[in-house]
Amino acid sequence: MAKLRHSNLIGLRIRVVLGDGLILGPGRADLLAGIRDTGSIAAAGRRMGMSYKRAWQLAESLNSTFRAPVIIAAKGGVAGGGAHLTELGEVVLDAYRTLVEAAATASDAALATLTAAMTDPPPRKP
């Protein structure tokens, strides 16, 4: 399931930043959800059209951002390896998804106004 970086739909893309550094955005949240769903950092990255190396870099970045790991990974081999979200990882993902939903709800009227003011309005994001 490859993600479009910039679709032609009007909507919001929420990023949580601290100073110059991204803490959490749509891509990192999708990676967390993918790890939760697939049990694998590599599989979550593939599902997003992301390289193995990039998926691991983002996973390591997420783990270093929070007070405790949000992802636990086990090396492959005979035991199979894999990855899962920690309790904190679930909390972080849920908080981000809640923030996105709240922003989408709060922005409905303003986005409708902007869309109506456009010369060739795009469709709204579902």
C-alpha cells in the first residue's frame, strides 16, 4: 500500500515538532501502525513503499525521541525475529491519531471556506 506524498485532495497533514526536529508526523505514525499490524519493521516499511534502511532509521529515531522505546525489535533467524509496539508506542500512536481527528473536525468549516474560494477546487479528503 504505497502512500502518495502529496495527493490532490484538500486536507490537513499534522506534524508534531519540537524546535527544528520532527517528533511525529503522518509517515512515522503510519510506520508505527504498520509495525503494530505486521509485526515487522521491514514489512511495515515495504507496505509504505519505503526501503528497509529508511524504515529502520525511522524506528531508531522514534525510539530515541521518547523517554522509553516505542518499538521493540528482535533479530531474525531461527526464532523468527519481529517487532512490536510497546505500551508507550501504542499510547504515542493513539495520541497522534486523536490529535489528527480533532484537527480534522475543527478545520471542517475553514477548509470548506478555502475550497469554495478556489478557482478549481479539489475534492475533500475523506
